[in-house]
Amino acid sequence: MPFLDFSRMPLEDFRPGIKSAVQFGEQLLLAVMTLEAGLKDPGHVHPFDQCGVILKGSFLLTIAEESRSLGPGEGYFIPAGIFHSWSVPSGPVTVVDVSPKVT
């Protein structure tokens, strides 16, 4: 499917407090996720680049030592091997996230 309407993608339960819809290509995946208020990721590292943009709401993202609150229209780029974490102080927030397809 070459064109996507994020507002019409049906989201399904992924994890507690997270709903998502994922499109898989041969080498990339694109996930639309809605994260509920109060969710936190204490942090992690992975061996691939990751990027995304906020569609609705806001959340706090920390990449390496820099933290920033991101809102609609703002995005992020997380280089491979860099520690990052996030939290949703008030929600929900809807994010489009792109990363390599890992098999």
C-alpha cells in the first residue's frame, strides 16, 4: 500500500496502554502508535536507526543526554546504538515511527 491515511488506520492493542498499526515493507516498518498517559519506557538501545513524528498530543523523549518535549509536527532521529527513553506525562499521544524491519 503506497499511500497511507494515518487518521483511518485501525489501531489494535499492542501492549497495555499502546495501540498500533504497522505497515511492513521488505526492509522498513512504519508503525502508527497511540500511547496513553502515564506510560514510560525506562530506556533501551538497539542496533538500528529509528525516526518518527508526533501527530497528536505530546511526550517527553530523551536521546543520549538530551531530553525534549515533542508535540504535533515535531520529530526525532535516534542513531543506532544510542540509549533513549520516553514518557507520556499527559496523553494520549499519537506517533508515527519508522525503523528497519528486523527479522
